[in-house]
Amino acid sequence: MKKTLKYCGSLLIAFTILTSCGIKKAEDPKEILAGTSSKVWHIAKQTDANGDKDKLTEKEKEEKLNLYADGKFSIVDDKGTATGSWTVEGTQKLVLQFADQPVTENFSITEMNKDKVVLKAGDGSEMVLKAD
């Protein structure tokens, strides 16, 4: 009985120390991608399926992906604006469903923080997005 109480007491002390040291819980991927209301991303780098760098055109550099906390998105480019909804499955997959179209884009998330996201398409090409 004394061993059990001592063990429980040790766990309680360890838990108190860990929580008081400011250990952060894992951030929600949705909040990283959209912030509390919205976040704007642009393509910083792109590689093809072979890993070769794709040179971005000036128009591609100006494209913007707007992710909204309510699960909506818009992509603004020189041709206009595409809209739809987005979801994150676990922490590893970003799904974009375009509005009024039977088109869904699925990306594996290979890296993600508040300033940078690396997405890999099904064909192996990769896109590095930077937050504005």
C-alpha cells in the first residue's frame, strides 16, 4: 500500500512539474493552416515528380491560397478565383474540394508549421507554401 501511495505521489509531482514548465500541447493542424479566422499562403518552391525544381513564373508567384477557419478556401490567380472547402485528415492529409466541380485535390502534408507547409501530390510532385 505504501508503495502504491508513493508511486501515485511521484506521478502527481511529475505531472505538476511538467504542466507548470509550460509544455505546449500539439497545435491543431487546422489552426496552423488557417489561423483563427484565415491565412494566406503562396507557392515558394515547386518540384516535379522526379524531384527536379520547377521554375515558378511571375504569375505563379502571385497566386494565393486563402484558407479560412470555417473550412472554406479560395485560390486567386491571373485567371480568376476558384473556391471550395478544405479539410485535414489527421495531420497528414490536406483535401481540397472545389465548389460546383467533381474535383478533389489530395495532398500529403510532409512538413507543417505556422510559416511553412510542404505538400506532396499523388504524382510525387511537391509544393512548398509560405504564409504571407
